[in-house]
Amino acid sequence: MLWFVVSVVYITPANAAQIPHESSRYRNELTRQARLIWGINAPIAVMAAQIHQESAWNKSAVSAVGAKGLAQFMPGTARWIPAIDSRLNNPQPTNPTWALRALARYDFWLYSKLKADTYCDRWAMTLSAYNGGLGWVLRDKKAANAAGDSRWLWWDNVEKYNAGRGKSQFRENRGYPRRILRLLTPRYQQAGWGQGVCHD
């Protein structure tokens, strides 16, 4: 099995805390796609925060390494996505409808491959896998377990372990779920996008 990486478009400090106005254009479509895949209780605020982190809601965003669109899919990942959702059989990462469904589907696929003690920890692992690859998260879980920490908890457990990434990639990867779940998701919750997944 191949594990894919989705890149990140970094957001400047000036716009980091603000919900981009452009998000309102895609709110209904994200809600629709997320609920089709996750059900009525889909964590839409989390996925909105994830898109905020990935592209700041810029459908034309292209990263330095070639990731494209709202969800910043790398070309290889975009080509693979139809393997988990046949409705996405024509990869179009710069098409907002395709990208939003693909993000919701890929999150759901990753979430289904990971187990954790809490919803919050499981989502942190899912986001880490979206950013850096599922294989790394599984190896980090194994390293945590071998060291006597819990492989079922992300925060202060699995997140401490690096199974071999470079320092900059590890730092980026650990910041990704923290920023999405702890900083951005509460902003989208406050703006009425629904509930988050961490309640501490």
C-alpha cells in the first residue's frame, strides 16, 4: 500500500487568525460533501479549519512543491483518490467541488485506518496523516508504544515521537493538527460552522 502526502500552503501571521471571506462561497458545498461522507454529524468546523490551513480558501493555490487547490493535493494523491471514491474518477484538485469531496473522503479514509482513545486524539492522528502520510503516523504510534507511552493518545504521547522524518518536516507535521484543532477550529465553531472534536 502506498501512503501519500498532502502539502501545506503556509499562511502569513497577518491573515492567520481571520476566517477568509472567500470561505463563505464554499461553506454550503463543504457541508454537503462532508455530510454525504461522514453523516449528519460531520465535523465541518474541523474540515473548514483544515482548508484554511491548507490554502486559506484559495482555489487557485499552488504550493512550491506542486500541491494544488483548496485542499492542496499533490498530483500523485489526486490520481490515487478515485481508488477510495469512484465519484472522484476525474482528478481536478483546482475544482472546488472535487477538492472538497476529496478532502472529506481522504480524511474519512485516514480516520478509518487509525484508532485512538478519544475523538480528539483520533482526529489529531488523522490530520497528521493527511499532512505527512499514514505510514509515518503508524510508525510513530509503534515508537510511542515501544517507549512506554500510549499509542492510543496523540497529545503528549504519539506526537512526541519521530520515526525518522527530518527536523523541519517533523516540526511542520506536529504543528499541523495542533493549529487546526486548537487554534482554527474554535474560530470556525464561533462563526457557526458546527462543533469541533476537542473539548478541553
